[in-house]
Amino acid sequence: MSIIFHESSKTLTLHTANTTYQMQIDLHGRLQHLYYGRRVDDACMAGLYPAIDHGLSPDYYPHRQTRGYSPDVRPQEYTGCNTGDFRLSSMVVRGQDGAYGADFIYESHAISDGKYAVAGMPSAFDRDGEAQTLSVVLRDPVTKLRLELLYGVYEKQDIITRAARLTNDSDGRLTLDKVMTLNLDMPCGPWELIHFHGRHEMECQTDRVRLTDGIRTVSSRLGASSHHHNPFVILCAPTATEETGDCFGIMPVYSGSHRTDIEVDYNGMTRVSSGIHDEMFSWLLEPGDTFHTPEALLTFTHEGLGSLSRRYHRFIRSCIIRSRFAYAERPVLINNWEATYFDFTPDKIGAIAKEAASMGIDMLVLDDGWFGSRNDDNRGLGDWFVNETKLEGGLSMLIERINALGLRFGLWVEPEMVNEDSDLYRAHPDWALTLPGRQPAMGRNQLVLDLSRDDVVDLTCPPILVPVSELVEI
């Protein structure tokens, strides 16, 4: 069993091949985080956190006389808000009366074979039938907000996945102003933070810094994960190298606006909070409604950054990528963009393909400019119909020509975008996302289409006039 519950100590212990993760239901029903790191036995780790009076740190109400049991210093599995823990909070909720507050109390847990699912978002699946799921249900007795913490344990792959569901079991509305996927209280450091940032044509730059008192944030508000700040962080020992040293990985499985905060508090403890960016986030929970957070992938290794990297690569191939190409050898391809930009003909593309074939390249990808009036980047985007003036004979004839050289054929599309100078926008200007009454900020003269609408998806994703069997999925 990868997940073990000990009734006597009220501990829930998650084991993978090389790691252990443990939490405990305390005397008052709060879920405390006790340990995540190198694999150990099932012994209760509560002794790592003795009850100590931390001066002006507020205590839970039952300990107001004895002191020494403050929410502001205890390791939390997932925090509420406005209840005496002044570190990073996992969530923020408002009741109908405008009051902020949630203090989650343990209600039940369940252990099952297989992997939980995350509604409407990508998440890991159980390709080899090895996963187990732990579900822990907590509840705030005042707002009646139910919190379900979800853990997927992949023992052989040394990965633990996390997600959360919040359900309004009250008769009134609740508003979520912040909902993170996870809270992770780390053992005392020191730790270093590694994250990846960049810009156009200079993506994935590595930054490694020593964590000191205060909060450091890695985030993106672009609405996409972006090359600005990758949704992935590593916390490692200062001495960690590629081959040795303690390393923790936190990887949200989410491509929207994201935020990961790392706080070192006044006691030297480190807290990581990761999930959806909370700026301009507000989610109304009507009675009975449920909110699902994105998933995150956790792993720990004492064998350095190389081990951590390889573990994630193996897991993503086996349990995130769902297509038949998960383990397929990737084709070596050539793209015509820098060679021709928008100025190409079948003969130009054919000449590139002929040279590529002589070099043993596997595929040619036809880039931007094959459709509509797309002769520059100011017009035509959204009109996904072959420009037969530029491509005489259409795509089918060009594909046959490329295939005859022994190359496969790929095609560039950007179905989520539209130019104002396009037949699509002229017919459906309301399909583009804009702020009412405001002129949009434009990048490459493009607007984003509202893909939450079925009519937009049905028409724009995309009706390419070539048999699907002739295209190659990559």
C-alpha cells in the first residue's frame, strides 16, 4: 500500500519508492503537515514540531491559556484564512455578510486505487494501473465550505499529485478571492530557489537564488504560462548539484495565469503556495457549486537536479501526454518561416523540401501565410481557407509533392487568434475578447477569440480544406 492511515497517531502517510509524505489530524481536527522528504518508515513525525510559546503569535482558542499552539507557526497542510496564521494563505473566502474567514476541520478521508480526475483541466492519468488516491475532506463549520484535498500517489515514479475541490454546502453565496492548489510547509532551510524565465528568442533562462526572510514570487498574468515565467519551481539545498543534494520540485499542470509564492517566516520555516494567480480572480460559489483547482506535480530527490529532471520527464511522457505519440520518436523537421516568411510559392517550398530530403530530414512544416489574404501579419488571421492564388493547386497538390520526396508534411495554424482585417472578424466582431468600451492593446494586430463559445470553436478550429488523413499530427 502506498497510502497508510494509523488510527493511533491519526497520521496519513504517503510512500513512493524513494520518498515519504506525512500529515496528521491533530487533537482539534486540523490537518497538520509533518514531513516530506527521503523515504522513512511510518513512525509519527509530530515530534519535529513541539508545542512552544512563540511570544506574540496568537494561539488557537482552546490553547489561549496554555499557549504554545499557534496557527502562525504550525505546519499546515492547507490553510484557511483570517484565523491567526499570518503567513501565506491557501485560500480567501468571503461570506454574504462580507466577512472573511475559514478554519478547516477534518471530517473524513478515503483511500482508493486509481487516480482522481480534475474536471475540465489537464491532469495526470494512471497509464500503468499503479496509482492510489487519497481524498481528505475538511469543513469550515461557519461558512459550511467543504474542502476536499486530493493526492495521487505514483509509487514507482516517485511522484505525488495534488489538487483541491471546494464546495459550498451552505444556503448562501460564498465568494472565493483566492484558491491555491497546494500549500507546502518545508523543513527549516536554508534553501535555494531555481526558476525559469525569459523573453522572445531567449526562453527558459535559469535563475538560482538563496531564499532569505520575506516572500519571493514567480508568476505570470499573461493568461498563458508563457516564456516570461515558467509555472515550475525547484527548492534545493545550497550544495545541490546535478548529481547530489536535496531537491523539491513543484510543477502546476496549468497553462493560465499562475502564481507560486515562497515565504521564509520569522522562525526560519519555508512555505510554498502555488496555483491560479489571484489578481483579478473572484469566483462566486452559489449553494451546491464546486470549484476545482488545477493539479500540481510534486517530487523530492536527494540525488540532485539531474535526478529530479529525469523523473519529471519520465512522468510527463507516461502519465500526462495522452496521445499515441507519447513515446514516439520525434521527427526532425524543417520549417519554411525564416527562409520565406510570407513570400512563398509551391516551387520555393518544393526547393526547400528537396534540399531537406537530401539531408535526411523527416518533415517539412508549412508556416504562416498559406490561407486567406495572409501576405503580412496585419490581415487574414482567422480565415482558414487555402489561398490558391499563392498555392496554385491547393494544399493537396503541395502535400503530394512533398510526400514524393519522402518527407511528411506539417501545417502551422493559430485557431485562437484573429485579425480585425479578416472576413471572420467582419462577420463576428463579438467573437473577439475585448473590454467593453475600451480599445484593445494589440500584439501583431491580433485579438484573442472567445473559445469558451461553442459557435467560435465549431467555426474556427479550423475548417482546413484538405483531407485530415493527409496531415501529420505533431
